[in-house]
Amino acid sequence: MTLEEVAERADARLFEFDKDWKDLKNFLKYNPLRVRLLPRGSFSRYLASQKGLPKVERVEMSDDHLGRLLSGLN
């Protein structure tokens, strides 16, 4: 599946179920969705590197956390 296909599917599902998402798209003509495909195992490696209860921040992830998640891409 391509990046564009993933983004289109996610957008369609959000549009179908989330009133706020629908309002952003219909009234404001705004699409805040940003998608980046990561190699298999990226989340497992990231979670293994965390102390305490491991979790992945999904909304408003800080640049520091995103950088650590993506550090395994090189």
C-alpha cells in the first residue's frame, strides 16, 4: 500500500466517524492529516527503549519523541 493510499483511507474513515474531522474538511477546507510509513519493527524498537510503562504518543507528539522513534530509520 502506498503512502497516498494509507492517507486516503485514514482520511475517509475519519470523515465517516468524526464530526470535528468532517467540519475541518467541509467548512474550513483544511486537512491536518500527516502520514509517514515506518519500517516494520519501528514501534517495537521504540517501545523497548522506553523506561517505565512504554507508550507511543499519537497526538501532538513532541519533536524529541518523534526523533527517537524515527532514529532507527538510518
